[in-house]
Amino acid sequence: MIINPSAHTMIPRRNAFRRHTARRRREALSLPGGKQLWLSVTKVLLVSFLFLFIGSSLLSGTATRVAAEIDALEMSHAELVSTNVLLRAKKAQLFSPKAVEVTAGNQLAIHIPASGQYRKF
């Protein structure tokens, strides 16, 4: 208790009890294995967590790059497939009998004789 000399009244201290119980709690909580063991365990866990965090961030960056590369390859594959379809259609058109006759007539001057023409061998 604190006595106020000006008023001669007693003022009780309220936090004295709290400090006393807190001191008891600290003494009651003892770590098995000692303080040094738990400090070293905490340091090892902290370093392990940091390594795991850095490793996961690096792997996620790598996974993002790989996913982007796969998307680019899929796009180029789709483009090649569509080009292949167009080229096959063009090839089928060029090898049709009508196109072969036109090409042979234009480039080599070979024409199939009409039905009334005389064939000379």
C-alpha cells in the first residue's frame, strides 16, 4: 500500500498481485531438456523452414516456366497440325486426275486426244 501524504489516505496497489503470480508461472514452466536444447531446436527448425520456403518458391517459379513452355509447345503443335491438314488437302487437289491433266498440258504440252482425234504412235 502507498500512503498519500497530502490526503493521508491509503491507495492500494493493484498490480502487485499480478507480478507475483507471473513470477510463479515462470518458475513453474520449465522446459524438459533445458533451455539450450530448446534454443538449438528452435534455430534448426527456423533454418529448415527458411530452406523449405526458398526451395518451394524456386520450384514454383520453375513450374511456372515449364507450364509456359508447355503452352507454347501446344500452340506450335496445333499450328503444325492445321498446316499439315492444309498441305494434305492441297496435295490431294494436285494429284487429282483433273489437276494432273492440266499440269501436264501446260508444262509438257501433253494433251489427251479427243475421242475423234487420230492417235499416232
